[in-house]
Amino acid sequence: MQAAKTFLLSIVIATYSLTVVNTAHAIEPLDASALTQTLNTLLDNSSAARRTTLTLKVVDLETGEVLYDRGGDRLLIPASNLKIYTAAAALDLLGPDYTWTTQVGAQVPIRDGVSSSDLVIGGTGDPMLDTEQLSQMANELVNKHKLTKVYGGVSVATSPRWQNVPIKGPGWMWDDDPDYYNMSIRSVMLNFNTLDVVVSPSAGGISVVLEPATSWPPVVVVTPNNTDDMGIRIERESFEEAIHVTGVLKPGSDPVRETITMHDPFPWIASVFKQMLEERGVKFVTGCARDELLRHTLTSREGENLAEALRHFLKVSENAVGEMVLLKLAETQTDGDVSWPAGAKVITDWLTNTAGLEPGSFRLVDGSGLSRYNLISADSSVKLLAFMKTHKHFAPFFDGLPIYKVPLLDNETWNNKPITHYDPKRVFAKTGGMTGVSTISGYIKTLDNQWLAFSFLANGYTGSSKPVKELRNEIWTELIRYSPTDSPGN
């Protein structure tokens, strides 16, 4: 009886194994012709294409062959996809080791631990300066210079070349002003010119704390008469300084935190640094004569190098980095004309004269893609990506690109190997998104290890971007199947 059970069990196991083997699905390779047909069908039948302008271009980077082109010459709004244009120009013109310098100085040297004039913070546009780094500069003043008293205060000075630079870029949406991604641009930045507003319940209603600690900007707290509607609203009117906090919180509820930008960050940065020094025992005597000339450097620091800044710029999509890079290119590559138009012209000239992009195949007016005046084409993006693939600074450019997984099914096989044998991280690309805009351009590695450059741009849709992103993922699943006719996959 036991032998019979064992025999029946072996039959069941064998049958199950056969079923698993038979359900495995072999992914068929696509040569250039088959890939074109597949992508045409995919885009023609996609619901995301309805009432939406979609363009797609794909190039084989090993042969230079255009594998697919639908509307590649059409100009569309890129959003943050523009960042690859700024990053490429900066790496070539400034080099990955370029650094910014931030200084703290005074009109006269510190004597016996006393500064007889204002402390002045000056900078060359370091977009990566943060609270910890500024704190280190405060430590050096106290520990190295033995600073104990300042007859004056703290101010932030801008370079004469930066005096006429507007704090917002051309084509930026004015009603985005308080949002964290629409920060004001100045020659000295701190935490991308954003602070955190933390609201907690208290016995008297709510307490508001600013991080980093500062006495500026002013905070206006309004507690509504009707406390039945619990909730907190944190806002700053466009182009105003005061932060308004309205609402109530239930006792014991979690704090509410919101990141908000400063309209003019200079008084805020000065306040943060002054408070850092006061926490270290430095006394400030007010009512003294003030002088904002930085004539004697007390401490300085070099910021992150350009490669590190661009990694943050591309992976986190930090707009401040792009704008500071554009203005730095204006300062270093012209006769000192620090302005958005001058920086945009430097990048545009490099893209056409060095990278070989066709004039008129893009329009660049800022460094981050925040402006709706920017326009790119899939043609220009793919040509730039191909150029950078052989550039001497390709490594830091590529290293900055976000990485995406291509959806793969566990029961699929490629070249008689389970798909689980292959790394799904095959897309290295920069996205862009704003209302009605979803874009992505970058590199994709096929299952046969062929490198492709692609650009997928979508403009003009309403509602969620989810259908466009689902189509994007479907395109990727087809592109990784590309295999030239003479490769092992075919």
C-alpha cells in the first residue's frame, strides 16, 4: 500500500513539474523592423495617446541606427527632463571637480575675540550649502578666532555681478512661489532656501517651531473660533515674507511638518547664522555702525564638487542646483553678465556648437526645467545622450541618472535562461513632470546588453499621469527585447 502511495505521489510531482516547464514563456527577440511594428501597435492602441501629444525616439548607440521615430522633431515642454541639458553643458564647461566657495568675513579682523563690525556672509552660488556646513563655519569662528562679541549683526552680501539677477527664473509660475521647488535664487543659498515649519499641539492651542532655528521670518498664528474643524494650514502669500499658520490640533496628535520657501532668503540666512553663534555664547551689541563689505575673510569653505551637486540635481531633481549652475556658467563663460538669458545662451551655444544639436530643436531659458518657456524634442534629447555616451565626463553624467526597473514576469525566459537571471534595473534616465507634462529621456540596456538612447515625451493630457507612465513601462518591456539580427538573441 505504501509503495502504491509513493508511486502516485511521484506521478503528481512529475505532472506538476511538467506543468511548470510548459507554462514558461520564452521572450522573442525583436530586430529593428519587428521593434518598429511592435511599438507602432503599442502606441496606436494606447488609451494614453488619446488627446495627448506623444513623441518617442530610440537610437542604437553602438551603430547609430534610428530604431524608432514618432514625432521626434516636435517641440514639447520638458519639465525636469531639461536637467540633462544643463548637466551635460556644466560637466564639459566647468568640469566635475569645480567647487563653489562660501565665506564669512568682516570689515576688520577679529581682535581679542571681538568683531567691531558686522559679520558678512558672501558666496559664489553654492547650491548645496546646508545647515550642518553653516554650523561648521560658526564653530570655526568660535574655536579658531575665539569670537565672543560682535558690535553689529550678521548680514548677507551679494556679489556686484549678481545685483540685478531676479530671484525667480523666466516663465516660472508666480502662484508656485511658496512651494519648496520654486525657491528664490540668490548668490548665497541655504538648504535650497527652504525651511521646515513644525506645528504641534500645546496647552494654549498650537506651538510653531521653525527648523533650522531662527527668529526670521515672522510667523502669524491664527486660531479659528470654530475648533470643531481640526486641521492645520501652513502658507505664505506669494512674494511676502510672513508665514501664516491657521488651525488647531487635538491634544496628543502628531506634529504637522511642511517645507516652505523664503521669498528673500538673505535675512533668513543671516538670522540662522546669528542664532548659531548665540547658541555658542557669542554676544551681539546692536545699534552700531554697519558695513556690508567683506574685506577680511574669517572663515571659508568649499562646497561639494560639481559631480556631487549634479548627482543630487538629477536624482533628487533639485531645481536650485540647475539655476545656480546656469548662473555660474553665465559668470564664468561671459564678461560677467550674470543673468538667466546669458546663462541660457552659454548652454544653448554649447549644445549646438559642441554637442551637435540642431539649432531650433530645443529652447532653453532656465537651468532646471521649471519654466514653461522651455521646449525640447526627442531628437535633441537622443542626440545629446549619444554625444555624452562618448564624452570624457560620461561617468559622472551617467552616475547622476535615476535608475528604473523594467517589469519582468517570473515565468519568462530569454536565451533559454529564466528571466530572474537578468537584472531588472535596465533604465537610466531623467524624468520630468508638471501639470499636463510627463517626460523621460535616457539610456536603456537590452537583455542582449545592447545600449539604446531613448526619449519619450507626453504633453497636453488632463488628470492623472498614470496612463502615460504605464505606457512608458510597456515601451520599456519592448525595448529590452531589441536584438540586432546578428546578435545571439536572433
